[in-house]
Amino acid sequence: MALQYGPLSFYRSHMLSTTPLSTTPRTALTRAKDRARTDRADLHAVLDAGLICHLGVVIDGCPRVVPTAYGRIGETLYLHGSTGATSLRAAGEVCVTVTHVDGVVYARSAFHQSVNYRSAMIYGTARVVTDPEEKTAGLRALTEQLAPGQWDVARPPYRKELAQTTVLALPLAEASVKVRQGPPREEEEDLALPVWAGVLPLRVGWGDPQPDPAVPPGVPVPSHVAWR
Amino acid sequence: MALQYGPLSFYRSHMLSTTPLSTTPRTALTRAKDRARTDRADLHAVLDAGLICHLGVVIDGCPRVVPTAYGRIGETLYLHGSTGATSLRAAGEVCVTVTHVDGVVYARSAFHQSVNYRSAMIYGTARVVTDPEEKTAGLRALTEQLAPGQWDVARPPYRKELAQTTVLALPLAEASVKVRQGPPREEEEDLALPVWAGVLPLRVGWGDPQPDPAVPPGVPVPSHVAWR
């Protein structure tokens, strides 16, 4: 229990930026430009609402896309994994994408079938976190993203567990956000077709908590789980 | 409307394979090997249950991960996009990942926090589909994946719409499937800790259909949408 969650000084180095999102060649939308969001708050909202991201790395010249957990502190995204993970050892230049599917768009024409979604893509060079304080803070952020409140009640990582874990930090410097919502956009001449069009919303929610078999009967589900 | 959905001969070239999934260096799991599934039916199940995939490509040596729709016919995955899409023009060697998050695993130790999920990763060289019959079949499979039944009632693609669309085919030849389910796995010494542990299941379902504003009042929601 030597490594504890860091003091406030750590957060001071992660002040929120108010600059709008970058428009580098790879983050500028070339089509459907009306779907772009350039407010940094939109980036944070997409990230904060997610559970996992898809991490893209290049290994031997080939792409690899790995679903993995993440956490955010200010303008830094944290990723983690086993020190032996190929995808983390290969990290460096990465692309992290977080996507929420909000519904299926039924159009009157096959060409205009679509999906309502919110997505964020972040490009950059991932840095291996070596500072113990930042490493622990990054891991806490990862747990907060998935299971808010659990870090504060769970046994903190042992030294050897920390040694088995690689934590990567990715600055939210080069990023794009795309959002599509609403009904289908159709050709004018298709509007009179006798075809139902609209949106079938996708609903995501939590089911009933399932206690681990080793939890003694009668132990209540804690509020940070039950009230989610 | 010259290009119609193809005859059965097309399907005969897409017979289902019964060979187990490949174990190439990049699809063999190096850790948590008990999460691997090698039955081809598991791959199909993960793919068929999804709405979108994350497509990984390499552009100028850097990874890019794009959320996009897909469809499956037998042992071939189809992707599509605008002919101008950078990610499709750069395609060639790709990695396609489909992930379902089934729940959050609350553990008694920070180190063992986890996620229940099903995921599939497919590696390979994407082929640009040029045959009109296969192109239309691929687009139909894409619509069936997102909006089953809508292709049969919607206006088929115009020639010019097909010309604006690139369809890629990716063989399900080199693929891996990972599944994690069930309660946390913990250190023996942690089981007595007074920390709630278990699984909070994630539930995904459909909301009420939202008709497009141009749908005349009183038009019923068709069965292929309402019964989903």
C-alpha cells in the first residue's frame, strides 16, 4: 500500500484546456462536415460517457485494433495493460476511438440507411507513465471510468501488481468528434415512397447487480453500484 | 434499378467454412488464453450480434481507427464508404474489430477490476469489390446487419449511388475471438475483504421507433421494425 492516490498537485498539472479541437489534416472531416464538433466539451462528453475504447497501433506495418479500458484526467487519456501486451509494447503513435451507437436510421432508399452515433478519435504519441504518482492516478481514472466509486473501497494495487502493469498517457491534443443524430436525410424524390422511415433508438442501461458467489448472503449492494 | 440483388449462385461461392479459427502469431492469445474461442460459430455469433465495427488502417505509417458499418455473407465481411473516404482508399491490410460490452466486473482489488465482453478481431487484406452483383449483395448485407428487412422495401441504389460507394470484402480467414464472462477472479487473500464484488450487467435494447417527420400520421410502424 506504499503507492497511494496522489495529492492535488497532480491535478494542477492536468488543468482543462479551453482551446477548441485541432483541425490537422487527419482530424478535419472531408465529408459530412456538418457532423463535426469542435468544442472541447463535446470531446470530454463522448469520452466520459464511454466504457471502452478501441486502441489502434501499427505492428510490423499492419494495423491492430484492440478493445480496452481507458480513463481521463483533464486533457490526458490513460490506457493500461499487461507489461507483456504486444499492443502496448508497440504503442507510440496510436489512434484511440470511442464510439456510442444511439440508433439505427431507416431510410426510404438503401443508399441513405445510416446510424446515429457519437464518436471521438484521438491521435498522438502515447507516453509510458513512469512516475508512480501519475501511474496510480491513471489507474484510478481507469477504474473510475468503468466502476465509479470502486477504487475507493477496493484494495489498492500491490507493488508487484503495479510492476506488471503498463500505463500509457495520451494527450487530448489532436482529436476529432463526430455526431450524427436525427431522422434520415433523403432525396427529395424519395419522400413520397410508401416506405417507413425513421429512427430506432438504441437504449443502453444497467441490469440488476449480480453479487460474486463469495459475497456472504445478506450483504447489501453498495450505493455506488446500486444507484448507478 | 439495373443492379438487382444477385441469384443464389452468388451464395454458393460463400459457403460456410467448418475449419476452426486460425492461430497465426497475431491471432494467438499470449495472455488470458482461457478467453480464446476457436470455434468459427463463435466468430459468426459475435459478428452477427453487432451493429458497427472499428476498422483499423495504416495511413502514412500511423494507425487510424474508424467506426463503420459492416455485413457478413458466409465467410466474407463487407465494409463500405464513400469512394473519397481516406480510410477506404488507404485500405489494404486492415484489422476489423467488433466488441460487445456485457457488463462491468467489480473486484475486491483495484488490480482485478474487469469487463465482461465478447470481441472478434479479423486481420487481412481488404479487396475492392468490382463485380456489380457482389457489390450489391455486399451492400444488402450491410443494410441487413443494421436494419434487417429494410433493404427489401427501400428503393435500390441508383447507378450513380453505387458509383459513389466503395465496397470492400475481407475474408474471415485470420481471426480471433475473445470472451470474458462471469464474476471477478481475485487473489485468495482478498476474498475476505469487506468489499462488494460482482458484475453489473450492461443491457442493450431498442427504444420506441421514431417515425420520420415526413411519414404521414397513422402509417403503422412495419413489422420488421416494430418486432425487432
